[in-house]
Amino acid sequence: MALASPPTATRPFRVAVLGNPNAGKSTLFNALTGLSQKIGNYPGVTVERKAGTLTGSDAAIELIDLPGTYSLAAHSPDEMVAVDFVLGHIEGEARPDALLVVADASNLERNLYLVTQLLEADLPVLIALNMVDVAEARGIKIDATALAQRIGVPIVATRADRGRGLPELRVALGRLVATRSVPRPTIAYVEPAALTAGVAALASGAAPAFARALGRPLHRVELLRTLVDVDGHAEERLLKQFDRATLAALLEPARTAAGAMVPLSAIEAQGRYRWIKQLTAGCIERPATPLPNWTDRIDGVLTHRVIGTLVFAGAMLLLFQAIFRWATPAMEAIGSSFKWLASTISAELPEGALTSLLVDGAIGGVGAVVVFLPQILLLFLFLGLLEDCGYMARAAFLMDRLMTHVGLSGKSFIPMLSGFACAVPAVMATRVIEDRRDRLVTILVTPLMTCSARLPVYAILIAGFVPARRVFGVLELPALTLLALYALGIVTAMACAFVFKRTLLRGPPPPFVLELPSYKWPSPRMLAAQLLDRAKAFLQRAGTVILAMSLVIWAAGYFPRDAAMAAGFNAERAAIRAHPAGSGADAIELDAIALAAIDAREAALHLEQSALGRCGHAVEPLFAPLGWDWRITVAALAAFPAREVVVSTLGTVFSLGHGVDEGSTDLRDALASAQRTDGSPLFTLPVALSVMVFFALCCQCGATIATIRRETQSWKLAWFTFGYMTVLAWVGAFATFKVAGWFVA
């Protein structure tokens, strides 16, 4: 058992902040630390670590915000971190000196379940009785003084979002530092006999073997969790040291000694709630008839099968309107800034590898991704608003009926929905899914959602090759094509989830248990802090992973350089400068156009002879069945770091230079007039549809691959995602090319 070393002048008193989800724990943590926090990850896991110094106190106290958990029976990665931190089992992390438990005053009995487990951890405990305003609105009165005497720990009533009770809580934390007193309940907990017998048998039987395997003794809390939580976190930890048959042989005698005819988890719950009833008797007063409250009235509308679904559809429509329309001015400003920076550097530096590295590799690669920061921030702003006000849980409840058909729960819907903006934050949003299989399946299929980065590809090809005619006299064919591409991603994601849940990640659908929190006004300060954190995380990735991949693709597209070919183009430029068309404005413009055309032809030939171009030629036979030639293949390969660069790559391949976008009529004309070696058109409607379907299903996003690896701690899963989606994309593009060819022919 890891013990906390005594606080010193160089190590402050460390307090772990715990509580049930939706109890206001993070809000209280932010208020106590003044948003001055250090954010990182715990060693070996992807769970975010937040630590901050307590403000407004003379004592040196560090607060650590642990993920929300209902009990120490851990199943999700977040819950596992909370349990391991309390017990001192996280490598490189000292055990906390005390525990600050945040409890929802309006649902106190349920919140005290976690408290009764933490009382057994042999650490000082302080309870923050939060959301007292909600309890008061429901007519609930709590005698915190009497309850504190019975539990044997101090209790402070708070309202974190308004700062109520925070001065008293700071004083109580300072007193906890001075006394270090462990809990001493005046009403003793009588543990069920079955649990006592089982833990005793485990301690005398298997515990020595467990201690030798783990290299440390096991705390009684850990022994209890190993006994009670079948397939839980404690048992999974031991499976890393023992094979399943050996572990079962060690655990079975203790579980048999318990002699229980019902699950031990049920016996534990009955025993603890019986104790909670004794602790709270006479300390909680409720009205004989529950008072009507706005939460119940609003839920009558928002969770209604028909009306609630319509409201949800309207909320999502507003979300997409914001992402695709409201973000446009900021995106254009960022794009213009990067273009200005690139043109400034190009003008100041001489032509050559260094200039190209900075302009095309670093600025072009990172700028193509950073331009989506406004969309990501708007997405998180809306999701944060919906989460903080309590609506997000209602949305998950509504969508659960749909998600169960593919083996997932309603909690998977929100991350998948987020994928329509960007797969990176969507994959990160899967952390709220407790079931490991559901979380991994959601991660694997979320990149199939049609993110905004695919839109430039759709825009240029739909505008250029899909006829602008009406279908059934109402729908326009281009709009119908775009809708079909979105539907393709959704249907494919659902189908893949259905398959994964029955093959690679086989398992029964987990029970969908979801707490519907009370509605409340979001805190603008907290929302701003969350957006700042998200922006930092996104920009860090853009400046590291995406930059590295962009430079690799740039190098492949720049080298090797043919000196003789470059000399020939320089001679053409010199001839034009030596013999200008004239001195008038029109003549100067003609010379500029001629020079730009030479630059574009040179860039196209250099790209064809580069390592990337040669690779495109080499794999051309693999993509020929899709109707592609080496030029389309090169554009697809160059788009691996970020799909957005495919349009600019096509501009280079077809001798238009770098300054083209999805609205470029010159690029549309160049694609329409491009020919194969036999003189036939390269781009036809079947080819255009084939390219769009490929981009709809392929995971051409290095940032997403890196995020999947980070969230799963597995490169295998990251590359499996890329692999299966590439195969899907090839098959889908092949089928589209063939079927469309039959109709067009």
C-alpha cells in the first residue's frame, strides 16, 4: 500500500477532489483554484490530470481534480484513475494527504454511497455539500452539523457556481491540514457477514500471492474490491500478473467462503444504504409531497419521444448552422493571415528548398488545419453550453433507442455527432463512455462521420461534374449528392459498429444508466476556461503531430529536384524578362501571366518527378480500377496529414500553382479538360463520384490517427482504423465507379 509522504516546505498538502458526476465537483475545483491549474495526463493513461493551488488560504494546499465516479467499483478509465489515485497506485504520483468529497445536496443519500467507501481509505475526509440551492428549491432541509457528527467528518454547505460557502470551505481545509484527523463515525458501519467472511478468506489465502505478484501489500479496500467487483478494475489489474485460470482458482475459495446466494455487489449496496439510512435519519427533512420544479416540467417536453426529438433536431440544426456559417468569417481571417505570412516570407527569401519548406511545408501544412480552430471552438462552446445546462444527458437518453440497434448506448451518440465538425475532439469526447468495448467501438467508427475537412473536396467535384438539374421536380441533384455523402458516412459508421460489437469487440450491450441532472445556468467563466484548454490542446497538436507529417509530405513532394529541368524553366523566364511584350499596363500583365504559367508548369513537373509523384505512379495500378490516374493518386497521398490540402495539390498537379481553393473556376476547368494518355477525359461523373466516396470513407487525417493512438494507448488500433477505413474507401469507390458507369453509359 502506497502511503503519502508527509508534506514538506517543497511539497504542499495534497487534497484529492472527488464526487459523483453532475455534483458540481469541477466547478468547485475551478472556484477554489481560481482557474490557475496545471493540466496534463496521468502516466500511462489518457485521462486528463488537473491540479491547482488553493487560493485565499494561508496553508500550502494543492488540489487534484479527479474524474467523477459513483463508487470505488471502477469500470471506466476515468473511474480507474480516481480509485488508483486514492489508493496510491499511480506510478509517479504520491498518495493524497486528504480527500475533499463533493456531494449533491439534492440527492444526498446516493452521493453518500461513495463517501461510505472513502471513509475506509484511512485518509482525512472533508465533505462539501454542494448545490444546496437545488435542495432548497425542492423543499429539502439538511442538518449539516448533526450529519457531520454522525459521519465523523466536517461538512461545509456550498454553492460553487455563486461562490457561496467557499470561505468556510477554505477554513475547513486549513483546519484539516493542521489536524490530519481520520474519520470516526459515531454510528458504526456493520459490514454484511458475507463480505467480512470473503475478505478474511481472501486475506489469509490469495492475498500473499497477490502481494508478491504486485510487489506491495494490498489495502483492505483493494481486497474488498477484488472480492466484490467481478471483472472489475482490481481483478483486471491482477490479470496482468496471473492468467485467468490461476486467478479464478485464487479468488474462488474466498467467494465461496462468502456463502452468498446473490451477487456480492448487491449485498454491499444493501449494507451501505442501510448504514446511510441510519446516518441520515433525522438529519434530512423532505416535504410530504414533492414540490413541483422546473426540471420535471421541462423534461416533460424535452424527453418526449416526438416533441423531444424535434427539439433535439432543432438544436443540432442550430449547432451545424453555427459550425458551417458563423465560423466562416473567423476561418477566412485565419486563412488570410496564413496566406499573408506565406507571401511575405516568399517575397523576403530567395527561391529554394528553405523557402518552400517554410511556405509549403510548415505554414501551408499547419495553416490548413489551424483554419478549422473556429469551428472546433464553436462546437465545444455549444456542447459545453448543452452539457452545463443539463440538456446533453437528455439528448443521450433520446438517442439511446437508436444506438441500441447497433449494440451501443446513447452515450456514444454525442461523440459521433461531434465528428461532423472534426474527428479529433470527437474521439476525445468518448472519455465519458464507461464501457471499454463501447468506447473503443465509438472511437473506431467516429472518423466515418463527414467532417468539415471533406467539404472542399465535395465542393470542387460536385460543382464541376454533378449536373445542376432537379430530381422529382423538387430536389437539386448537387444538394442530393452532398446529402447522400453525409448519409453514406452515417450508415457505414452504424454498420461497422454493428459488426465490431459482434466480432472484434464482442460483448452484451451495457445497461444504459444515466443520471438526468437538474437544469442550471452555465457559468461563462467556466466555459471560457474550457474553451481555452481545448484551443491549447488543438494548437499543440497542430504544432507537433500535424507539423511533422506536413514536413514529411512536403519533403516527399519536393525532392529530388532536377537541376537541368529547373535551368530550362529559368531560361524561359529570362527570355520573357529580356524581351517583354511592351511597356504598357496590358503588356506588363501579359508578361506576369506568362511567368506565372511557367512557374505552375515547373511546379507540376517537379511534383511528378518527386518521391511523392513517383509513388503516385507506382501505386497507380492499385487505383486504376477506381478510374484514377497517377495525378489523382498523388493528391490522395498528399492529403494524408489533412484532407484540406487535396485541392491545393490538384492545383499544383494540373499546373495552376498553389493559390487555388474549392471555389476556383480555373481548377474546375482544368479538371474538366484533363485527359488521359489515350485522349479520353480523366474526370467524368463516375470518376468524380468515386473520388468523393473514397474521401468520405478513408481516414486521411494524421491528427485523427495520432489522437486515436493517444486515447487508446495503442498504435495497433490507430493503424487498424486507418487500414479498415482505407479498404472500405477502396471498395466503396470501386463499386461507385462501376455502378455510376453503367448509368452514365
